[in-house]
Amino acid sequence: MAASEKQSHIASIQGEGFADYRIKPAGERAEYTAIVMLEPFDWRNKRAFGYDMWSNDMRRQAMTRARDTGQASTSGLITLVQETDEDVQAGFLTYVPHYKKGLPLTSVSERRAAFLGWVYAPFRMNNLMRGILGSDGLDVSYKVYDGEVGEASLLFQSERNDTPAVDSQLTPVYKQSSISLQGRKWIIEFENRLGEVDVAESQQPIIIAAAGLIINLLLFYVITSMSLLQKRAEKLAGEMTAELLASRNNLELIVQQRTAALEKERQLLESRVSERTLDLRKEVHQSERLVAALSDSNEELSQFAFAASHDLQEPLRMVVSFTQLIQQTYGDKLDDQGREYLDIAASSALKMRSLINDLLDYARLDQDSERLAEVDCNAIVASVIEGMAAVIDRQKAIITVDQLPLIKGSPVRFNSLIYNLISNALKYCPPDRSPKVYIKLEDMGANWKFIVADDGIGISDEYLEKIFKPFKRLHGHDEFSGTGMGLAICQRIVINMGGKLWAESELGKGSQFIVILPKKID
Ligand code: ADP
């Protein structure tokens, strides 16, 4: 890895649970390698965990050779980092390069491009030779050198045998052989240890021994690497299969549990949904019945109000006419008290008549379905004002009217709406002042906004909604006359036209009645 990748590499290994992981030896270098997997991961091998073999010349040569040739490559003599202070042995390392699958590996540059890392095996020379030759030893003593003969390159020296001491007078017999081992040359030096023998004769066992040793060494390489590989592969495969099996079983169990839990939840949900649906159906049915009953009773009520007020009109007309007749015919025959009683009866009968008329108007709003027609608001407002000329004159009122639109609706009802609002504006004014009334219009896009504003006595906030209820009045008859039905009638008219009506006011300063009417009425 390049120096820039070092920190993220350390963090990723630490993230796997090795908090103490570092690249050894410390220090800044341009490139790093690190031993990241060791098997077995025992105390001795752990000494090599994180070791940067690239930092060491001898190792780097073999690593480079392995990477560039694609072949297994053996290092020269080294001391393994796994070595402790005891029984220090010469050692060497063998590297096998590992490349990305599927990439071409025919040239050095292709191999470098596809290169991933090395698999390596460390060898301690004494242990290795003991492993190959057993403890029997040969009748010859021998030394193994890496590259050239010399103390510094001595890989191995066979144990000294105690059998017949060699006479120092006799010329010892030497034999040197070399083998080429994965990029290195090993020199094996044999020495005759049998004393007095003919040089020519003594060469023979040495040659045989040398050949045997070399063959042994080569065989060792082939066999150990094969069997090691196989064993590791088998072990790994076994472990992986077991792990896979365990995790598959685990997964199956989890899936089964989750499926069962989900199925339970689904059933629960389904039963809740159907319960709720049933409840809702019942509720809908009930409220439908209620609505039907309510509209029936509303209908009945308004029919009753209509019939009652209609039927009351006739006898009331008689009462009014006859009290007036009594006043005219017998008025002068009564004393003062009698006349006063008669006046009260006559004015009460008149009040009753206007109350019944209003009630009839109100009930009629639901009774007849008037055909929609074009309503010329300017014309209607002008005729209403004209009809009130006497009052306007008496009060010296000023009424200002904006240019008004043509709308769709019932001219009679629009007339009634405007009449009630203007007559209230004139009525609810302090007696010592001349009322000023404005009829304004605002275009709100889909709707028209009519405002009937006055500078009269105003309405306190708590009554702004209540005044629209039938018979609701805020004043006695001695103060302001009225039936309390005017605004209730207005409200019903506006609602029937698909609009809205409300009041805004400041007590003592005046009120505004706001009427919103849709431009298009279906
Ligand atoms: P009424 O026949 O009493 O005028 P309405 O339904 O028209 O009945 O009005 C209900 C009450 O609302 C009135 O008694 C009055 O107290 C109040 N009111 C209506 N219009 C106005 C207004 N322009 N200014 C002040 N108060 C008003």
C-alpha cells in the first residue's frame, strides 16, 4: 500500500477487534506491506502481526521476485521476527504471489497491475532439517549456505557426531554441491568424518549422501507444501462448511420465527381491521339514520312553523282590524285607562303580526325552492334605499354604495338580505347622530365580498355570533324595535346561496356585516 493508505488500513484492522494493531517497524516509508493473517495465530506468530516485510532488503528482494515472476520465491538468510532470545535459528521465507482473478498475467507490468499480496511461509532452518532428516543424522557432517560459503550466510550446520574422532593429521574430504531453490542458490558442503580413508573411495558416500540430501530437500518442498496446502484447504473448508451450516441453520430459525411472528401479527391486524370495519359500518349506518331522522324532523319543524305562522296570520288580522275598529268607533266612549289598554292591545297585535310575518319568511326559505335568476345588485340596493326614503330623510342618513355586480340567485331573497342589513345599520345608531352607511364590494376571484358597514352603536364581541340565532335581540323594544329574526333570515339566505355571513364590530364605533357570495352558483 502507498503511504497515503496506511492510516485507513490500520483503522480497518483495528476495527476488526485488534485495538493494538500497528505497522512495525515504526517510521515513515514510501510504501508498506503488513502481515495481516497468520495461522496458527499463537503467541509466537503474533509477534509478526503487522510486520512490514517490505522494509527489510532481504525479504523485499524475494517479495519483488515473487510478484514480478508469478513464481514462489525464497528469501536469503534472515532471522525471523518470530524468534525470541532462546534457540535463535537461521531462517528463510517463501513467498507465493496472489493476483486478482481474471486479469492477464503474461508480463511483469500486467502482473504488477493485477497484484494483490503474498502468501508466505517462514521456516526455521534447524527445525526444518530435523524434520527432513529425523534425529538419526548422516555419517557425514554438512553445512548449508545461502548464496555463498561464509559465516554470514550459514543457514544450517549438522550436529557434531561423537563417533571416531577425526585424526587431525588426516586430510579431511570435502564435497560441495548446490541446488537452486525458488530463486536462491543453496550451497551444501559435506565433510568426511570417518578418518583414514582413501580420498577417492571416500568421495563416494559423500556424493551419495549429497544427492540423497538434495533429493530429500526437494521432496520436502514438494510434499510439505502440497500436504500443508491440502491440510489447510481441508481445515478451512471444514471450518467454513461448519460455519455456513451453523449460520444457515440460524438464519432458517430466524426466518421461521419472524415468519410465524409476522403471520400472527397479520392475523391480529386482519381481525382488528374487520372488527373496526364492522364497527364503522354500524356507526355509518347509525349516523345515516340519525341524519335522515334529523332532516325529517327539520322538515316537519319547518312545515309546522310555516303552517302555524300561516294559520295564525288570519285570526291575527282579525284581532288587528277589530282593535283598530274599536279604537275608531268606541274610542271616545272609553275613559283614559280604557283607551290606554286598547292602545297596548293594538300595538301588541301589530308586533305579533310582524313577528309572524318574519317567522313565515324564515320558514318559507326552506319551503319553496326559488328558481335562480340574474340578480342586478345595483338595482335591488337602489330600490331598497328608495323604499326607506322616509327613514333616511328623518335620520338624515348618508348611504354610499359601490358599483355592484350582477349575480346568480333569487332577487327576492337578495332584496330581503340587503333590506335587513341596511335597516339594521340605520336602526342601531345613537338617536342624536345621523348614520353613515357604506355598501362596499371587493372582488375575491371566485367570490364577491359585500360589506355593509355603519358607524352605529356596535356590538360587543361576545354577541357577534349569537345575533344570528332566531329571536336573539340585544335590546328591549323601548330602546330599538324588532323581532330578532332579521339576521337569522339573512344567515339562511346566504347559506342557501352557498356563501358565508359574519359580523365584525367595535363597540361604540360601528359594525360591519360581511357577505361572501360565490360568483358561480350551481
Ligand atoms: P332585530 O329585529 O332585533 O333587528 P336582527 O336579527 O336583525 O333582529 O338583529 C339581532 C340583533 O343584532 C339586534 O337586536 C341588535 O342588537 C344586533 N344588531 C343587528 N344589526 C346591528 C347593527 N348594525 N349594529 C348594532 N347591532 C346590530
